[in-house]
Amino acid sequence: MTERDLWLAVAGTPGVGARSFFELLELFGHLTAFWEASETEVRERAAPLGARRVQALLMTRRRFKLEEALKRLEQAGVQFVTLLDAAYPDNLKTIFDPPPVLYYRGDLRAGDSLAVAMVGSRRATPYGREIATKFARELAGAGVTVVSGLARGIDSAAHRGALAGGGRTLAVLGSGLDVIYPPENARLYAQVAEHGAVLSEFPLGAQPEAGHFPMRNRVISGLARAVVVVEAARTSGSLITADCALEQGRDVFAVPGPVTSPFSWGTNNLLKQGAKVMQDVSDVLVELGLSEAPATGCERPDLTSQEEKVYSLFSERSLHIDELVRRSGLTAQEVTAILMMLELKGLVRQLPGKMFFRVP
């Protein structure tokens, strides 16, 4: 097997994370030397890793079959890239402990180095979801790749906003790529893979264990040039992402929120600690070297034929969803889905009582 093949084998060893991987690499110089050494030599030279890790590594040597591993990835529609490869994301190469191997669905592009991560509370407020969707849509419209974690709340809103803006988005999972978490985001997962990539450093079959998410968070920030925190409670995992960003030398932005909301405590506290204020998408774009924000409201986003059909029904007054169903001739389910997309594109807004109006 080649050195690259061995990276795939060793990175998939249970209990061997990025730091242990690179410590093993330092102990042996290259993985071929580890693979070819006797068990006695491995136990002696790799002793600093601990007996459990050494035993797991020796078990990998006995059981790993390259052909079977590659076939399993192919059947799952998953590709992989190692730190040895030119296609490995440039931004991620610069962090202290980059994943030795990244598994992904979709495609990786050099242009993804112009990326912003957007994270926040899973229990997001309507305000938080609206802001995340709007800012992500405008960033995507400016050619910025939006990175997040496919979680409920702000993460999901950020991905959907980027998709609505016609841009690219990357989702980083805390599980193997064949384990979609949360399961209700299966459709969003597929959309992200089609218009960007879904990534993980965890091998197929890995479950979304609690300890995986802090590791996932460092990859989210590592892929980006700046991190935006939209909403965060005192114990929000998004604050871990902000800490990772600071350690990695990334800019951290926070969206201010009402002091009465527990979901604004984290963001407002970040601002007290020196994070940059994000009140408008131009705040981030200037830091990225893009002097102007995307033109919003000047050009209407492209619509599908059915979206155009529903959108054309609006005048100056608001309409109930039942009236839209009756006038359009579409099913209630179809109209609901179309209205969601029109909201994401910033063209309509929902009022209480399932009333909708056209945004001026």
C-alpha cells in the first residue's frame, strides 16, 4: 500500500484522533515504517501513545483491507482526501491539528478558501433564524462559501440561506457521512452535497457522540477565514467554535441580540470580550477584502416556474395560504414548500395566522 493508503487505514483506527495520528507519524517518520515494523518494535516506539491506542493500531494492521475499505466508500458515495493531497482545503492546512483524512460527499473547490462559518444555537429564535438566513444568502451572493454544522437552528438556517443565494455551502458532521444527524435534515444534507460538500473526519459508521462535536467545531472554524456567531446561550457549543477560531487566528464576529433573551447572552458576551460586531453583511465582506456588500434588492433572485406562479399572486395586500392554494391550483404541500423558498430568497414574509405578504 502507498503512504496515502496507510493514512486512510491509520486515521480510521478507533481512539486515534488527529493529535495521536501525528504523534505516531513523528515517532516513525512515515507510516510505512510503522506498518512494516515488528509488533515488539511498535509497542516500544509507540509507547507514548498509551497501551490502548497501540493495541488498536496493531489491530488495524491485522484487519485493514484496502480494497474492502475503498469499496465501502464507493458504495456509500463517499470520497476522501488526505493532508498529503493538493485537494485538501487550504484553510484547514493551517490549523494546529488538521484532520489527517477528510471524508466528503459533493466536491471540494479551491474557491472554498473564501469561506465564512456561521454558527449558533440549536434552539434558535425566529429572529436568529431570519438573520442567519439573510446574512448567509447575502454572503453566498457575494461569492463566499458558507460553512456550518448541519445542526438544528442557526446551522440549518445558514445552509438554507446559502442555497437560496445560489452559492456554495459546506457542512461538517460530528458523525460518519452515512449517519445523518439530526435525521430530519436528510433533505438538507442532500442539497448541501449537491451545491457544495458534506464533510467529516470520522469514518463511516461513526455515531454522533458528544465528544465528536468539539472536534467537529475546530474543523468548521478551520475551513473558514472568519466565524459569525448569530445566537448563543451561556453553554452553547457555538462558543467552542468561537474559541477555536481565535486559537486559529480567525476573525470572530457576533450578531448583537436583545439583552432579555438567553440566546443572546453568548453573542453579547463575545462582543464584550472584543469580537467584531456584525450588523450588516458588509462588516464581514470588508474584512475579507471584498469592498462592497452584494447588491440586495436590485435584482430579484431566479425563480422556478412554480415559484413564479405563486409569487405573481401577491399584490400589496397580504394573502392567506389557503387563498394561495386556491388561486394557484397547487396542493397545500406544494405551496408551503414554495413559500418557504420565497421566504429564503427574501421575497415574501410570513405574518401570524398563516398570512403572507410580498417584501417591498
